[in-house]
Amino acid sequence: MNYTRRKFLHTAGLTAATGLLATNSVLGSDLFWRKNSNTLKVGLIGCGGRGTAAAVEALNADSNVILTAMGDAFSDHLDNSFQTLKEKMGSKVQVPDEHKFIGLDAFQKVIASDVDVVLLAAPPAFRPSHLEASVNAGKHIFCEKPFAVDGPGLRRVIEAAKKAKSQNLALVSGFCWRYHLPKRETFGKVLEGQIGTVLAAESTYNTGELWYKERQNTWSDFEYQLRNWLYYNWLSGDHIIEQAIHSLDMMQWALGDKLPLKVTGSGGRQKRVDSKFGNVYDHFAVVYEYENGLKSYFSCRQQENTSPSYAVELVGDQGKCLVDCRTGEHIITGKEPWKYDDSTKFTDDKSYEKSESRSMYQQEHDELFASIRNNKPKYDGDWMVRSNLIALAGRTAGYTGQTVSVEEVLDSNEKLFPDNVSWDMKHSIPVAIPGVDTVI
């Protein structure tokens, strides 16, 4: 992908105009939102917090978009989401009871309900099947990150993405920082050579702990795990894939989306060791080595009361670049110093709940729907799967204690997510032990 300053600024200008038009539309009018031949109908698959926010952003992205179908494994998720969306978006939410689908097969019913665009926001392990079904049905797609929790799943995603491209379907990923205009400008300068040849890189996603839902007497083992999907690598991929992949994606972007030659890492459970936290690690540290001798150092952790860090730093032979997602800094020092004056600070991964501006989350949907309207569907498929792959490679290196290649990880037949799931199933994977569990 050729990232140039001119391309970034041109895209920013077009999408800003699109956002302005959407913002200035007549909101809340039943007459205005009446369906017509130009109405784009949206289906939401996965009605948690991120899915609900994505639906708001989709409905805000275009003056003639309505939500007509929703699906989730749990009725309480769907009911809460519907109530929130109805309160926020009014008559743009037109989901009759018969288009509220509950169960593990709800995604199939949403896709079959005559929608034009689907928002895929269920837990990551379901993404390959949801993406495949959406592409096969000819739908335009917003696909939340990550896209697969294992090599077999990612291979399915790669094939589905190729098919989406061949069928001229929009496929926009949930890598929101790629849609953050300050980062487009900053990494664009790096890719144009403003810090010279990049010699080393560091990226971090060090944060606190997340939510947990106490088990209810009526829940089966599978329901309990699914409601706490973050803590099971066969559902989430582990936090290096589910959350910290944002930092890895920014690193990939800044390095031109090249794949590393080899990956070495470590990780484990130091603090979050209770059985309620399933089988995921609470920290990883990974080194990615590239063909030109460049090394990229990555670390992430989810440990309460520890020092936070969410940044990418690049060292070139003519300068340095720092992008800090916590402080909003976008700085280049050295031969050609530069600083982005960013008045909107995105302080954490929940900024879509706090910002009144058209955030990077909104930008994703602005560009998605503009591309559909212009019959030039936006396609993120090539680079989004690469970022997922290096996250998988980092987890594999940490779990096994071995130096691995991305080819080995992609070709692996280790399948974490079973082919068939049901409410009465029992599926348990022990915590990985480096040096013992060495199979890739």
C-alpha cells in the first residue's frame, strides 16, 4: 500500500466533508427516515458495548441509513443494546421484534434479513464464520478486530477477504487508529522518509484489568465462558490479540506493513492467576525481526496498579517519531522536526464513549458508507490480516518459548475454537507453559 502525505490529506478532506454532511442532516424525523430506494439497511451481529457503539456510528455516517436487524447469543445483550440505540438514534432504529434474533445462529438470520451492510462485533472466535457468511451473501462489512484466534481461522478470513474484494464488497476493519487523522499524517511522514531509514521500533499496550461477570446458577459452562470471553484464548485469542493488537497494527503500519522474518517472545500469568481468569496470560514481551536487520520491541500487560503505556516509538537514522495514544502526542524530532497539534485527545480504547467530535471510530464508518455510495467499496483486507498474523505469532512465541516464523503460525493446524459449539458443550484448554507446550 502506498501511503503518501497527499493521499492522506486527500482522504481526510473527503471524509471530513462526508462527516459534516451527516452531522448537518435532519435527525429524528420520521418522514426523513422513511425507507426509499437509496436507504442502506444495516444489521448488527454482536450487541455488546462495542457493537452498540458501532451501530451508532454507522447510523451517524450517512443521511439515509437505518438499522433493521440485530442478533446476539443473549437476549439481555440485545434488549439493552436496542434500548440504548433507540434512545440515541430514534427513528433510524427500525428493528421489529421478528428481526431481533437470539442464539448461536442469530448471525445467519441477520444476514438473511435483507440487510445491505453488516456490523460484525461478536467475540473474535466467531469472526471467521460470520465473515464468510456475510461475504457469501454479498453484504458490505464492518468487521471489528481481531478477525481470528488461530491459524485455521485466519486462513478462512484471508479467503473470505479475497472473495469480498473480487465481488466488489466493502470490507472495513475495526483497527480504529488507521482512521485517526493525526496518525495518518504522522505515519505518512515516517513512510515518506522524514526520519530516514527506521532502525528500531517499540510499541506498548500496558494497561489495567478488565471486567468480569460472576457466574449465575442458570448458566452452563459454555454460557459462563462466553459471557466472560476475554479470559479464554479460544474465544478472545488472549489479550495480545484481542486488545494489544491495536499497538501491533500501528507498528505494522509505520513499518510499511512488512512481515517479520522471525518472532521471539515470552509471557505468563503473574498477577491475574485466579481460575476465574480462564487460561489467558496477563503479560507478553515480543521481539519482531525484519529482513533489513530492524528489530521491533513490543510489550503488553493487563495488571491493575501498574504503570500504563500505549505508544509507538520509531528510531530512524535521521530522527525519531513518537505517537502516544494516552497523551495525544504525535512528534517527530531530528533532521526535520514536526509536531501535530491535536486538540482532541483519545485517552483510551473507550474514547468513542467520551468524545463529542467525529472520532476515529466515526471516521471508519464515514469512509465505509461513503465508499458504498460512491461505488468504490473500501477494502482493508490485505493489511488487516497481516496485523492479526503478527499478533498470532507473538502469542505463539510467548506460549511456546520458541522462535517462530509467521509462515509457521499461519500454516499451523492448531485449532483453538471447535468446529461446532452448543450450550451444553464443555471445552477447556490449559494455561500454556513455555518450553513445555512447544507445538506450533
